[in-house]
Amino acid sequence: MSEFTSFRAFYPYYLSEHRNRTCRRLHFIGSLCVLGFLALALISGNAWWLLGMPLAGYGFAWVGHFVFEHNRPATFHHPWYSLAGDWVMFWQLLTGRIRL
């Protein structure tokens, strides 16, 4: 795995690590759960809900990678680019640019 000098250079690699449709769907579900936990924390005023965010986000994604994609998540080597990639891919899945 090479070092990336920009997110623009990283994102095609990120997408290549998410070819499996089930993996992408699990990422999408995990991201929805992250947004749900954030909403619960804001609505209830209880910050404990924020603990669910990384558990849901990474939990669904890692199951997708280890069980369906059969690779290691990019977050292990490129955590910030990978986090940005999660949200760009989420938006592209939501808008139909990438098949869900």
C-alpha cells in the first residue's frame, strides 16, 4: 500500500477496497447508525449516546471487510483519509452515484 499525498489520490484506492456490494451496504448502515446516535445525543442532551458512534460505524464496516470483502479496512493505515472516504462514499451511495 503506497502513501497518498491527497484525499483525491486516496479515494480511488478506497473505492477499490469496497467492491463487494454487501460491504458497501454495511458501511451505509453503519453510517446511518452513526448519524442516529448523534441525533439521539443532541435530542436527549445525553452525551453517552456518542459512544455508540464509533461502535456502530466501525462495527458494521469491519464486518463488511472481514466477512464479505476479505481485506483489511483502510482505516488501519490511513485513518483520516478513510474516515473522509466513508462519508464521501455514504453520500455517493445515498445519491445513487454508487450502487447500493
